[in-house]
Amino acid sequence: MARTKIYVPRETAAVSVGADEVALAIAQEAKKSGTDIELIRNGSWGASWLEPLVEVEVDGTRIAYGNVAAADVASMFAADFVGGGKHERRIGPIMEIPYLMDQDRWTFWRCGLVDPLSIEDFQAHSGFKALKQAFTDGPDAVIEAVADSGLRGRGGAGFPTGIKWRTVADTDADQKYVACNADEGDSGTFSDRILMEGDPFGLIESMAIAGFAVGASVGYIYLRSEYPLAHSILARAIESARDAGWLGTNIDDSGFDFDIELHLGAGSYVCGEETAMLESLEGKKGIVRYKPPLPAHEGLFGKPTVINNVVTLASVPNIINLGGERYAGMGVNRSKGSLAFQLAGNIKRGGLVEKSFGITVRELIEDWGGGTASGRPVRAVQVGGPLGAYLTAEQLDTPLDYEAFIEIGAMIGHGGIVVFDDTVNMAQQARFAMEFCAIESCGKCTPCRIGSTRGVEVIDRMIAGEKREDNYDLLVELCDTMEDASLCAMGGMTPYPVRSVLKYFAEDFASSEDLE
Amino acid sequence: MAEIDQATTSQIVAQYGAKPELLVQILRTIVTRYGWIPETTVRQLAEELNLSRADVHGVVHYYHDFRTEEPGRHIVKICQAEACQAMGSRKLTDYARKILTVDLNETGNDVTLEPVYCLGNCACSPAVMIDGKTYGRVDEARLDVLLDNMREAG
């Protein structure tokens, strides 16, 4: 009899709620009962609310068991878990879970499905197919496909990827670089992490394609230090790719050389800003650079550098495999394709949902998320990380479309959606936006460095009920200054959440004296 | 945690080819192993990498991860960012301060308590990192258990 395959994710969210202990218990129970199993530590499907989500393969179908604790394992084995037997943790076939079934998985399709550290499994699931195709088609055709797809930077800025690649390709230099921004610092976001932990070879292939397209032989991954598990998985995958000849010289007899260096950050949020990231990669303080020159012309060590977010890069192989037009056929208006939205905070069914642009925030929060975890009404939703505006419950019907969000003074950013119930104090959230900017500002420009500290002070005075109207005007003026005069998005967009609170949640500034 | 000795510092520098552009990675390696960067190490790194002391000092003080004081035997980080705030991290932090009898960014009874701004575990908030391992869905009762386990582990 063939060995039964059992999947237990090795992914931060799953491990953070006991997946390692579950895996150990399964191995022990199988040994005790003399059951021959193959334990595979897969990535996460993104249904974080069900973690640890264990699967057993029965007649080619993977049967899911959700929220499994180590203490459940003995009773699961007693209930013929290995044969997909009934148990209170049993959900049913993984592909029939509506949360996963109703997604548009373009970029994350291998996450959960494969063994992240098996290069054979990766290749059995179209791995390196796009890279080989790129070698056949040539760099121009690759850039054209990316441009045709309408893919825009998924890190937050939404700049067209095809234009960026074309600029680097057209710049002559003896050395060029690919820099992958994996400094996913926005609260409420974890899609980069799920991809790196669940499909590291997919990222490696994507970076090699980018390098081939623009003429770069060296790639850097700048990974935040808060992701130790992603670090160990990526490091092992890079090593395996080198051993198998998919990194190094003359990859797959193409004459193309490419290798990847994995660098760790050191807890600075602003290093997610692309030029601060370059400084940090050069071993310096992560201080934002003036632009121009654009990194595409003078980037890392002064050389032309294509800087892309993890998800942007990982969207490319299927654009080559399936065609740019097909990607462009998904989404709405100028927001083409899909985005991996991340449902976080006070939400019943948190996790990653890859959907075409155009879906509304309400659909995601209600249909996928199932409302708040507390069961109380939604009061505010922050989209796009700490620099994103807070939406009111009435604004949730806004379609997720870059331009539609700009119109309401908000941004999609990296696709993080953080839900708050009606117990939230929005004055505290506005204060936190300024406080976070004060803590994380790189200090180069005055509006951000000083403005954020003054912002905290002004908000504190408002909360204390001191000259509320004067301080309100002062805060609006401060927001104007920061927005107009800061060097990068840190100072320039911190006013977004603050203004949204002033506009829609001003009642939370009322102190007890005011209410009297 | 111990203080890094001179020979080990030199070894780590050599492991990175004594390249000044790898300063952040060198400091990273030291802080992962020893928990902090003493002033004597700053001087030694400046010398061995042919940088000014001001350069090295600047980098060390810029990044939150590069502690310049010796931490406790255990490091407990509690996420202070929005997704965790939405699930009660402010209250959880107050509780941790009370039971550990230390404030944020302080060390006492062998434990250093630190804020962290997002562990990327936002669908399982609130999140806590203890000695480099991330935990999700942490309420007060679970924090008690995690801290007991931490003490038991030594």
C-alpha cells in the first residue's frame, strides 16, 4: 500500500497557533499505530482562520481538517483520519471550501498545494516553465508581455511594471541589479510572507525572469527581520536552486547567468521605501534618497536597478505562461489583474484572498471575512497599511480599484484590510498614525521628522479638550505641510489616516468636558 | 546573553569578506547571536571595515533591532500595530507590563519587553514574539502559558 500523504503547513500563521506541535503529534500517532504516512510541510492556502489546517490525501483528493490542535490528533486517528474519516475537525475536500474556491488564484496558486522546499514538486507544477519560455522568446518579448498585462507594482505605489523593466533594459551599464522588496512592514499585510513561505521557488524563478528581461546578473532579496521562518525557507530554496543549476552561470544552457543574495533588514519600517531599501542594502542607514535619479537609472551601488515587490514579481511567470492579455482581462479600468487582499484585525475569517480588482471592501469583509471576530458592528476599516485612510462602514462599497480609492482620499497600497469594531477610539488611531511616523521617520526631511512629533502633541491637546477648534485647524495645516513637503510616502501619507479620522470620526476627539 | 568577544567579531567580519557594504548584515549576525552590540564592538568594526566610528555608530543607532544595551535572557515582543490593536494588543501589552513588572523597552527579571510593529501574523492577532518565535491569537491566559513555557525552557 502506498504511503498516505498528510499535509501540515510550515507557515508563520499556522506555526504561531501550533502547527509544529500538530505535525509532531501526527508523526508520533502514526508510528504508534503502525500507519505508513508521508508528512509534508506545505505552505499555507491563506485561510489563516482555519490554521492549523491539516490535510490528508485520500484517493487523490485532499481532505481538510481545520483548527486542529495537538490534543485532537489521537481522537482523529481513532476516527480514521488517515482514511478521511468523520471527526468534529473535518471540513471536507480542500477545493470545496468556499473561501478558497471562489478566488482568482493567479499568483498564489501553488501556495498550499506544493511542498515549498521540493524543487521536483515545483517543477511538477509548471516550475521554471516560464523562465524557459523567456529564454526562447527573448528579453523584449518578456517585457512586452508584462507591459500588455497591465501589471502594476503591488508594493503599494502601483507603478506600471512593464515601463519600469523597459527603462532598466534600455539603460546601458556594465552591471545591473534586480532588487526584490520583501520588507513587508504594513500592518495588516502578509501576502509577501505567505508567498515566500509557500512558493519560494516561484519567487526565485520570477527574479531570474526579471534579470533576464533587463540584463541583470545579480538579484537581492531585502527581507524584513520579523520574518525568521520565511528567511530559513528562502535560504534553503536558494541553495537548492543553485545546486540544481537554476541559479548560477549558464542557467539551463541559455548562456544567462543569475544569482540571488538574501539580505535581512533590521526593524526599520521606512526601509520598505525603495531608495531607503537600497541604502540599507549598501550597508548604510536606511535614509531615503532624493529622486531623480530614478533607481532604474542609478540604483543599487549607482547601477540601474529594477525594484519590485515580491507579489509583483511572482505575478510574472503566469503572465508568460498564460499570456499578458489574459491577465489584463481580469480586473477593472486601469487596475488590471488580481490582488492578494489580506483580511486582518477584528475579523472572523482572516486570511489571504486573491481576487480580481473591482470587488468591494464590503464583499471581502462580509462574504469572505464573515464580519468582525467580536460579532460587533464594523466601525472603521483601514486599507493599505499605516499610511492608508480609515474607511467608514458607509464607504465599504468602494470597489478595489487604484483610482477609485484615490478619489475618496484613500489607497489600496499592498492590499491589507484591517477591520475595527465599534469599540475603537478613532482619536487614538489618529494619534498612533502620527506616533508611528515619529518612531519610524528616517529623519531626512523636516515635515516628517518634526511634523509627526508635533502631530502627536496637537492630537493629545485635542483629546484633552484644549482649544479644540484652534488645534483642529493647526492639525489640518500640519497635514497639508507634511503631505506637500515630505520627501517620501512616510511623511507624505501619514496625513491620510489622520485626515480620514478628522473628517469621518471627529466625534471621538470630544473630551468629557466637551460633552458636558 | 554574553558579550561578543574580539576574536568572534573578527571571524564574523571575515565571514562577510570584510566588506563595508555588508555592515548591516554583519551587525544582524552579531545581534542574532548575542542580542546586542557593545560600544567596543562598534570600535572594532569601524577599524576592521575601514569605516569611521561615526559611520558604524550611525548605522547601529538607526535600526531598532540593533540594541546597544545587553538584553535579558528572554526577549518578549508584543505587536503594537493596527491589526493587533483591533484585537486588543494595547490591553495585552498593559497586562504583560504588569505581570513581567517591566515597561516597554526595559529589562527586568531576565526579560526584555519590546514593542514590534507588525509580525505579519495579522489574521491571527494579537501576535507576540518570544525568543524569536511568533505566536498568534494571544490572549492573557495564553500569554501566561507562553511565558511559563519560556521560563521552563531556561
